[in-house]
Amino acid sequence: MKSFKYALLILCSSILCFCEGQIGEEGIEGTIVCNFSNLEISEADNIVIADNTAPVLWQGYYSDDAVTINFTKKLDNYGLSETLNFVFTKVDNCLQINRGFEFYNGGTGDISAITEVDVLEFYVKDWQINKKLAGQVVYRDHHDKLVKTLNFWLEFTTEDYVVTNTDYKKFSNCFGDKLPIDIDLDNDGVTDYSIRAEEVIDFANRPNFVAYNIKLVSTDEEINEILSPKGVSIPFPVIFEPPFSTENTRSYAANKFNSLDVKNSLDVFYEFSAPYENYNFFLQNNLTYKKEFENTIDDYYAVKLVRNNENYYGWIKIDFNALDCNIAVLDTYLSPNAEEHINIEN
């Protein structure tokens, strides 16, 4: 992860004290800025994007050891937005460039994400500790790779003071002792299904993160099938809510559809190392089963076991609450009669 790299950058640059930075291919994170610039910065630079009804303004907050400035652009009416953040560490009466990053809020229809941006220049026009910060920042946009310049002007009050949070949830703390859950549906002493977390490390993103997908997995897809409703389009869902019947289903397996064809993850978790732990859980992902798990209707997997070339239908009733770190199999059922479909009413 990035924590070692950031520590090394800060250590190596702690002896430096620059009035102005130079644009280069690499960011200048770690640079300490002590002197004031003669740039023309005014209170009008608190406005990032002018608008008669809803202008985009610089906002900020401070802690005992850092200052964060940001602004948020609203992208639609469903919660989709982008927030560009710049974080500076207090070093005596100076400011050290810690990092720049963008938080993309997926709202109700997309996955949220964070991406680092390279700070190329940073100038301070006015820095009154915990009261005022004005200046200019030059950065490289990670979307179009263009270099962009922003002036900023912020005044702080005591209401802008925050205490740094260190109580971060980790996936292992939430579900480490709850997963995997092995399910022996026909009580023959052999596990037929397992609810487990699949871990994928994303090295392409800056910062890197670990993604955890919680899903039901068949131990033998030829004889222990997971069902999806008929009459739906890709991605095929696998969570059922009453009323439903196993007669109106299709089977899916990894060798029939790729991972994008089946909506089989209960939720996706992104876990970051310092200093991004407060973005660890992106739980507003409408591409999973957020709506189903938020209501009061029971949630099921529908399954089919093939034994001696005969089909036996059943279900697995589950409870899942990501915010409460809770997952459990509440009950299971397998019809004792071959080729007998199961109907679950309201």
C-alpha cells in the first residue's frame, strides 16, 4: 500500500522549505511551504464555479495536525458527485503538502471511489493558523491528465475543527469470525454451498485497495446449482424475495456466464490503508442488493441439487446487514421429493 511511500516522502522532504514549487512529472507531496506568495488572491476565490443559484464553494476543516480544503461538484439529482480534496499537514507555522485526492460519490446508482491526484505546485498567500488559508494549487487531473490551476480562499471557525478518527472498521473485524459459512443442504456430511468472501487486490488504482465480495459459492457446480429468476436481463440476480417459485428459474455456473453476467455479490467492500481508512466501506452500491436488504422482506437463495440424475429443489434463507457487520444463515430447506418445485408465498 501507499503508507510506506508517503512516510518516506515526508521524511526525505522534511528539511526542505520552499516558497514556490516547480511543475514536474511527479507530484511535490511532502514539500513544506513556509513563505507567503505575492499572488493576487481575494475573497472572490472562495467561489470555484459561479452560479446564480448554487455556486460551488471551497470548504474546509482542520484538526490538531492537519488542514483539509475541498469543493464538491453535484453531477445529478440522485446523489452523484465529485469532491476534490487537498490535505496539508501543520509543521510549526508552515504547511506541508500531504496529498490530493478526489472522492467520487456514486449516489444511488453507481460504485463510489477515490483516486489520488498529483499536486504539482502549491503557493500560500495567507495562512493564519486555524483561521484563514488562501493561495493557489496546481495539480494534474487523473481523468484527462491535464494540469489545472485553482485559487482558493477559506476562513475557518471553531465549528470547522474536527477530531481525527482512528476507530476504523476492518473487513476482518466485521466478518472474519463469521465467514465462511458452510451449508450441508441434504445433511449427508458434505458441504454443498459456502458463503464466503473473495479478496482481490487492485494495484491499478491510486491508492491501492483490497476488494472483498461476499457471495454464495457452490462446492460442485455440476450437482449443486444456484438459481436465478427467468425473465430478467443481465446481470442475473440471485437473491429472491417472496413470492417466488423454483419453477420459474434458471441455473447459472461460472462456466456458463462470466462474473459480469451474474449479480451474485451481496456487497462490495473497498479497504484502504492509511490515510484513507475512512473510505473503507462503500455501502451505497445500488448494483448489489441494497434495496432488498434494507426492507423487511425475507431474503433467499434458491438452489437445486442433482442426485442420481434427479433434481431436488431447496432454499437458503439469509440475513445480511453490512453496517452492523452481520451475516447469518437463518434456515435452509430441501424438498425430499425429486422434481418437486418449491413455492414461497408472502
